[in-house]
Amino acid sequence: MAMESAKIEQMIKEALPDAEITIEDLRGDGDHYSARIVSSAFEGKSRVQQHQMVYAALQGKMGGELHALALTTETPAST
């Protein structure tokens, strides 16, 4: 079952309220997305920690409803 980009954005926003999120459906199938997320919550965190924060926000949907998500995470200072 595919996951809509609006649902992905909503889940991330709930965990990272200040996040600026851009999501692209890479294949048009609702299964393969790329996301660029800018949040001050990423300050002082490694890239791995930043990605873990996003995966935690998705509450176990990765690998199930959401097959693939290519992440780019940034802080406001790095944009």
C-alpha cells in the first residue's frame, strides 16, 4: 500500500514543527520519494542522527507503507 506525500509531511511536521519540507514522488507510484527537510532540531546532530529523527517521526512506516525515502536534511544555518 502506497503512502501519500501529504501524510509523510504531516508525520514529520508533528515531530519537527518548524520543519520546512519538500517532498517529490520520484516514480509517480507513491512508493519512492525524496524529501528535503530543514529544521533547527537538526542543529548539532550528525547526518545519521538527523535521518534517525525523520525515521522516528514516520513511526515504523519505512519499509512498509513507505518503500523508499531519499533524505536530505539541513539546518536553517546551512541553507
